[in-house]
Amino acid sequence: MENITERRAALMEKAEQTFIRFLEDDKQLDYPDFDAMWSRIEQNMPAADAKPLPVDMTAPKRTRLRKVAIAASLAAVLVASPVIAAISINWDHILSYRSGVQSALEQGLGQTIEKSVTIDGVTMTVHTAIVDENRTVLLYSLSAAGEPKDSLYFSTMELKDASGGKIEGQHSQFWDKDNKTFNGYFETEWTPNGLEADVQLTASRLQSFSSAERDITLDPTSDKLQTFDIQQDGIGQMTVRPFVQGEKMLLDTAVSFNQEEAKKWAFPHIGVFKGDTLLKEASPGAFGKPGENGEYTGKQYYGLSDLSDGSAKYKLLYTREERRIDKDWTFELHLDKKSMLSGTVKQSLNVPVPFPDGAMTLKEMIVTPTQIRLKASHEKYLRIPYLDFALDVDGTILKGGRWGGFDNPEETTFRFELPHGVKVTEQTPVSFVAKYEVLEHKDAKEPIKLTNISVEKQTLTTKVGGYDVLWTYYKQDGKLYVQSECADPSFGGVNQTYMGSGDSRLIGKQVTTNFSGDGNNRAIDEYADFTGTEADINIFWYYTESPDKELRVPFHGQDK
């Protein structure tokens, strides 16, 4: 039973680390005039029933919009809404992380579509399709009558095959202030079984968003739970609990909604200001993991010195919906991947990749003009003990990443964008490179004995796998908090703790969200309804990190 529970805990960690994205720095936006644009759109509406639905606009606007990350548990993954950035309008910038698609465009590959649909003064044009053996990418633009002046985004965009089957994909778009359009892409791993295929692309519910804020009187010096009644733009309440983490302060937030739909786009988070200046966070945060009652939770880290002098002001920052058009922009498309065949190679492999605990086997390489994919097989739910992955193609390093484990827990796919000028022939030496080793250890069997537990913080140092780990523990609001940390950066942190055994085992709730390789090995677990003065704490497992450790496996060409 214990092994099953540990496996479930491992799967939860794997899911969260797959879906969690890091919070990025604020970027000042050159925001368009929203009302002027919608006035132009409304002038083109043919009937009153087509008018966009108004949304309450009493809250103040901001000219900043933060790109916020979303985390999800196994039970639910929150759907990401608009990600808007101030960029120069060209496909190169939009595809900055898809150099393979850029390369295909530079070579004149792909398929010209140039189909447009106009509804209520808003025109969507599908310009180009890039279809190969690895993926399908559709490039589109969005414009409104006159000069577009606001952020627009489709709530959903989906592809259907000839039989009506839904094809999963993702889309993103960016404001091009030079050409006054929004340029975007729809991408899916689906690709036609044959050379051609008829599909239907549908973009639905066009929405417009703005940034909003609300002042809050947060006291960062108090480690008690603080509650703020927002009641604005679909947001109900927000709770904040500050935690001191060495030289950093963790703001642990949970936001409830009285308009459930607003959870899809609100992205609520705390902004800390000194005067009119928004302070930069000390390290990446994580957002969107559902709370115990379905709340939208967040973890934000600030420098302790920035919050301790009393001069900081705090605001709830979020995105709100302004208007929407509940209609569908639909395209009937005939996709053709013949132009991409000349650079496409499929090769079967049988190359073992050894790990300290287990192994995987590279089974297939698929090279297209846009991307190289490696498919690997391994034992079910194998934990791959590296963070960074790359291909060395005759001296050119192609950085990539891994996907897999949900559809088939015995397979993993590695993807690498193929930039212009890089070719893979039969003789080209190619090596698989994995770096930054993170090992999982389950040899910490001795319980951590906590004594004289009270509201006063107490510390205890124990050995965990040969490392000196400092434990800080205390009670507050009927809960026991247990923090672990180590001064040695090669100690990657304690995964999770528990009390008791068998059916009476109580697993600590993780307060912090830690990522391997983030340089932070502090972790806090929470035990609710704790009334005792002593406790034996056990460790599921802990990690060690070796950033410079590298594994190199030649598998193609002269290096094989």
C-alpha cells in the first residue's frame, strides 16, 4: 500500500511539473484604445441581436498586462486565456520558439491558404499551412474595420477532420502595432495520414480584455491568513498568507469566484508597488493549481527587504472581459503536405539510454523540414532524471524538451526545432544529450521527531542522505507547519512529508510549489487540525541535483 501511495504522489508531482509554467516579468504594453475599436465594430453589425454583450466596466483600467502561468493537478487543468505581448509584427517574432516553422517559411515551403471570414466587422484570415509528418501549423491574422485598437482573442479554436472528429491543438496571437492586426497560429500534433486531408477550422467566441486592479491592505509582517472581500468582475474573495523563506517572502494566495467563467481569464495575482513602480519578483511563481474548494491559487516570491520597510503598497491585479461576440469564424480547408516531403526522413532506432535507476530506448527518429522528433520507450511511469535535453547535430546544438506520459506512460517524445541551414543526412552525426541530473532518493527512513510544538517557531537539524537539513516548525490557526531547507545547493529538497502509517497515515499538504533546478530547496508542508505537542515526520523522498552532469548518446550517422 505504501508503494502505491508513493507512486500516486510521484504521478501528482509529474503532472504538476508538466503543466505548471513560470511567471514572467511584467512588460509595459502599448495598449490600444478599446472603446474606439468596439465602436467601429458595432457600426458594422447587421442586427441588434448581434451586438457584443457588455460587461461591467466600473473597475479601473491598467496599462500593464502580465503573462501569467497556469498550473493544474491531475483532476483539472485550467484553460489558458490570452497571452498578449508587445511585439513587432512579423511571423519571425511570433514564431520565435518555433524556428523550424520560420525555416520552412524562409524556404518557401508550406501551403498558401489566404481564406478570410468576416463577421460583425472582424476579419480572420488563414494565410499559410505548414503540414508535415510531425505537426500541423496554421498561421492567421485578425483585424477589425478601421484601425484595430484593442486586444482580441478567441475563447476556443479547434480543428475537425473529414468525419467530424475533434483534433486537439493550441493557439496564440500577438498584437502587431505596425500593421494594426493580430497575428497568430494554431498548432496541433495531428497530421494527415495521407498526403492530403479536408479539415474544418473553427474559431469561436471573440473576446476583448483589459487589465484591472484593486487596492488591498496586506500586512506582510503577519504570517496569519488575511482575507479580502473583492466582489468585482466575477472575483469573490482573496486570501493571502505570507511565509518567510530565508531572504524571500512567499505570498500564498487563493482566489474564489462568484462568476465561475471569469476563472478562465482573470489570472489574479498580487502587484507590489514602491510609488508607481511595480517591483520585480525575486523568483518565478506558479499559478492556477485548484485549491481545496476549487480556488485559483498562486505562489509569488519577493525579496524580504523589499516588503519589510513598510513603504510597499499592494494591489490585486487581474484581467477582465470587456466585450464578446458569440459567433463562429469557420473555414473549410484542404491541407496538402507534399511540399514538405523532400526533407522528411523516418528512421527506426534501437538505442539504449542508461539512467542511474532504469533506462529508456530510443525507438524512432522523424526528421521534417521543421522539427526532429525522437520517440522513446521505457518502463511505465519512468522518471527521467534530467532537466535539459538537446541534440548535437554535427556540432550544432538544438535545444528541445520532452512530452509524454499521459496518453501512454511507457513512451516519451523529445522535440527539437530544426532551424534554417541545419540538415540531417544519412552520414550526419547526431547525438542525444541530457544535462542537469536530478536524482530521487528514498533512503531517508528515520523519522524527524518534533517536540514542544507551539505557536513559537522552533528549529531542528537532522541528517538526510548525508546532508544537514534544517527543520522549522510551529502551529498557527489550528495547523502545524513544517519547513525543510538545506544550505548545500546540491540538495534538491524534500518532496513531501507524512505522519503515521497504513490507514492512519496523514500526508502533509504542500504549501510551496518547488521546481527542480530553480535553486530553492525550501519546502513547507501543512497539517490541518493539529492539536498535539509532538510529532514524528517521515519523508517520502528527497532530491539531489548535479547541474553539470551530462549524458551523451550517439545514435545516428558517423557517431553511431
